[in-house]
Amino acid sequence: MLNLKHLASAFCLFVIYQTAYSQLGFSHEIGVIAGPVEFRSDFGSRDDEKTNFGNSGFGIGIVHYINFAYRADCNCYTTDTYFNDHFKVRNEISWNKTTLNHHGEWVAPNRTTPNADKLRAHSGVAQNFDIGTQLEFFPRSIREFQSFSYRIAPFASLGVHYTSFSPKASTTYGDTTDPNYRGVFDQANIYSHWFDNFDPAVDPYPVNVNGGTTWSVVASAGFRYKLDKLSDLMLDFRWQYYFSDWVDGLNHNLEYNKYNDWLLWVNVGYIYYLD
């Protein structure tokens, strides 16, 4: 279950932030985005092609832009500065979900050990709700793009998102759970090497589906295509790195678990100019 208190607080801050900018008279854009997600986690080996393409999901979102090149209060252009003509603030509320399984050499058909069977039986779900802001840079003039001097406007962005994650885990290997870890399946049914050098007094249990919140950094690149005066199509390639290794509900001490969870998201969007 998503952490509703944290999300409510974040949403209130988001609304206050938007209201403050609205008072400055800048124009606004709103849109929707959707597309496939590749979630890179502790399921499988990170550099394994089958893992990277096998653990794919889907994401959707609502985006809002503050356009500094145009003033809504006077229907006129703002002062012609480099910042106003090349930057926008992008605010976003989004959700993504990925079903996770173990792929690659450790679950290959020639692996017939109990450990291989445990990996095959273990699956999970990464489910995340995001709210955040990015600063978007357009190397070509925003004014000229809006006046149809050209149809395609490339951009790059960087920002920070607040993420509420609620992973799930299941296994078909055995049928018992461990009450000491809030219903997560028993250690006997989990890949044994996740417990190499495991000290229960110090180390966290490698599977945790309690969920939580974290921050993440988001970087993206893409372009807009001008449809008409008040609308654009957008293609966006995103990289998002979480400041937590629990987003997928799995965190073990093996060599290939060096990094926190992250994802790649290719999304297509439709943007409408409000003012």
C-alpha cells in the first residue's frame, strides 16, 4: 500500500509551489505521458540482456510546464533573456509498475539445483508513485518553436522526484512464511547465497515488502514536435536513479548488487498550452 500521508504532504507542497508560480504571470502547459519501463534491480544479473529486457513494465503520468517565454496575464512575450527563451520547469505526477523475475544464467535450463528452482519460483512487483520537478533545457529558441520557425525542438532535463514505493514478492517454492519478517516467505524457500555471511542481528532480511519512500534523481532527453499553435507531441527517454535499494523489495549482498535500483523509461506525451 502506498504511503498516503507522505503522498498527501507532497501533493500539498506541489499545489503551493504551482500557485506561487502562477502569481508571477508565466504561461502553463499540461499533458499526459505513457510508455514502457525497464526496471534494473536485484532480480537477475544487471548486465544480463535477458534480465534487462525481461523485467519490463509500464508507466503513465501527468506533466505540467511553466513556460517563461510567454506571460499569461498580458498575452505577450516576456523579457527576451536566455533563460526565458531556453528553459522550462517541468512538474510531474507519475506511476510505474514492473513485474520482476529472475532471468539469465542462474536459471538456465541446465541449472537443476534447489537454488536454481528457488530463483525460478521467486517473483516480485515494483510499483512506484512519483511526484517531482525537473528543469528542462531547450537548445533552440522556445519563442521560435512556438511561432512555427521549426517543427522539432530537442530538450534535456534534470531534476528530483519524491517516490513512494510498494513492492510485492511471491514464491511457488514451499508454502510457509516467516512471521519474524511480516509474512515474507521463509528463509528455507529463498536462494541460499543471499544469506552468505548473513548476520540477523546486523543485516536486514534480503526480502522486504513493507514499502517506503525515497528520493530519486531524474535525467532525460527527447524532443517535441509542433502539432499546432496549442499542442505538441513529445518523445522522452528517461533515466531515474533511486536513493534506495529496496524499491524492488529485494536487497542482498551478492557481487552484482552494487547499486541502488534504477529504471529506464521511454514515454510518448501529448502537451497542451493552457495560455
